[in-house]
Amino acid sequence: MTAKKLIRTPVMRAAAAALVGIVAMGALAACSNSGESGDSTGSEPTEVEFWGWVPGLEDLVDQWNDENPDTQVSFHRMTGDDGQKVEAAVDAGAGPDLVQLSTHALPDYVIAERVVDITEYVSDDESNYTPASWASVSFDGHVFGVPQGIGPAGMMYRTDLFEQYGIEVPKTWDEYLDAARALKAANPDAYIANLSPSEIGQWAQEIQQAESSWYGIKDDAWTLGVNDAGSQLVAERWQTLLDEGLVTTEQMWTPEYWALVNNGSIATISYAAWFPSILAENAADLSGKWAVAPLPTNEGSDNSGDSGGAAVVVLKNSKAPEAAAEFASWLNGSDDTQEALITVGGLFPSTTNGLASPALVEDQEFYGGQPINEVFIDAAEHTPATWVEGPNYSAIQSALLDEFAKVINGDQTFLGALDVAQAAGIADLEARGLTVSE
């Protein structure tokens, strides 16, 4: 196998070439399902178990089951550490048939042979997906998942708080810092944002905005840039906000976090296009008090960021990979599912039919009637193509989050955290037998 066939964009070509040349993609692409194939051969329906986290999936699963009596899907809503449970289960020979997965994690799943090559089942779907999203699930012409949305970033903000205190909505990160200080001076109990030590996506989107990447390729070896100039820029920004007491530091997704959102302690939340529906669900009483603006920009740049997309993958122990892939294809790409995935699931679509859906730019009552996805469409058009997916994203993420907890406790700085994670990432790659270029 060669890397010449791989992918359309320079970033994905580099990532895929590395997976081919550095980690023996030929062997990885040959991994196969250990169970039986396909459909039910008797009167009993084929059973498929699906784990995911997007809001509204239960209703879509019910719709599929009503329309497809021969293949019945059971759904488990993922929370907490369910992602780690899936990895452990698959490695032990068990696990569900299908799981929703961050595309950041897919290279590791391919290397560990946790996923099935589903090319033969879904190759006809390619034309319905953006080139970048399809590339994110493909390596050397082999497809290992069905894309499920991308994550262009925006800034949700409390319109009433900004109006009450006469603060302009910030367009740049310098203005953001000024707004944070003005808000704190006006109301000591109000904070510009919550800095969660456990949420890497908010960090990653600002790294990409700064045209940085954890991974790169040089002379058939991996390079690592966890502490590069772009990451240092982000680190210094959030260190200032933390040191001046301008942010809260609650763990995201907890009841305590949502209490801060609902009581007016948090004025902005910068995150991906899938987050607004989650905010509306968990802060329903604040309808009409939130709006969405572009992610503040760095000086001299109009770049936005992206926290990464997701995919639905068929796990290697599935006894019905064809049926599982057929459901994943329908769920993510069918004309019948796009509106629900957008309006209920809060996904920003990776499909051409999703991007063309009128539902994508509908006015949102919770956001004061604003067609908020216009902001995210613009963000997608201004996200630099600099991010390279690599083989130990989860290891680097864990190292960073461990250090971020120390930062919050005052025992570390963000710049120091980057250096520790950089060293840990290099050590992990080398322990895997991969070549790392300094």
C-alpha cells in the first residue's frame, strides 16, 4: 500500500500517510470483524446495540425500528466514562455493535483494531459528505466510520447581562479580556466564562484557531506541538483570566456547572455548533436571554476554530456489521433524519443534504429568534485547515487534563502544563514504537 491514494486535503493526506507509513496501515486495514455477518437468517430480527450521546437519538432509533422490522436497534445514552468502558469491553471481546466516537479518537481505534472496515457497506455514501468529514473516517481508501457532524465554534452570550452593564460583545480576544474585567467590576458575582479543567474541546478549538496542531509529519516521522506558539498564546490568555479571577472553574456537565449557568454567574460559553441545543435543554428558563456571536478572533486574523467532529463506527465484535453499518448510514445521511439531527440533536451537519436543509438556518426561539447556525456556517468557512489527527490523542488529552487540574489548584501554570504534556506525548509515541522527529 502507498499513501498516494489518500485523501483530498493536505492535512488529511499527511495524517493518513503517517498512518500508512509509520504504523503499517496495510496491516491495520486488514482487520476484520470477528463475529458473524449481516442479516437475520430466521424469523428473529437482527439485533444491533448502539451507544451514542446526541440528543434525540432515542426517537430516531424508534423511527428506524418502526420502519425496519428485520433489524432492531437498542440504544444506550452515553454519559461519564462510557467511552472508556467501550474501549475496555471491545478489547475484552465484547461491547456494542455501534458507538458514536470523536474523530480525534479514530486513529487509535484503527491502530488497536477496535473497528471494522465498512467500505463495502458505505462507499456509495461518500458523495453526500463534505470531503473533509469523509477524509476524517478514511485511511488509504478504507472507510472506518460514517461521519456525524463537525464542530465549528461560536460564542454564546447572555444578552441581558451585556446590556445591563453596558458592555460591548467582544469581537477579539483582547476585547474579551476587557469585557471580562468590566463585567467583574460591575458585578463581583458574574464571570465572563467557566474554565473547566476537564473539557479539552474548548481548548482544542482555540488551538486550531491559532493555526496550530498537536501533530505534524516530517520525513516520515511524527512531530508533536502540544506546546507550540499557538498553544502558548491560548495558555497565556486563560492564565490571565484565571489569575485575575475572571472565570469560574467548575467541572463542565455537572449539576453545579448548570447551576452557575442558570443563576447568571456565567456570561459567555464558547463552544461548538452542537452545544446550543444542550444549553437550551439545560437552561430552559433563560429562553430569550442568550444569543450567539462569532468566536473572538486573534489580533490580525479572522480565523475561527473547530473542536472536532464525530463518527458512528462499527466495533470489531459486532455479529451484524452489515446491518449495523446500514443503520449508521441511514442515521447520519438519510433525508429523513437531517432535520431531527439539526434541530433536536444540535448537530452541525457534515452531509450535503444537511447543509442544504432549511432547518439549519431556522430561527431559534431560545436564542431570541436568531438563526444561530449562520454564525457556525461562517465559522466553518473561516476555520484553518491546519489540524492533523494523530495516534495518541487520548494520551495527550489525559496528560493535559491532569495538568490542568493542577493549574486550577494553583500548583501549575498553563505553560508548564503544555511542557509536561508535550514530554508525555513524545514518550507515549515512542513507547508505541513510532518514530518522533524533534
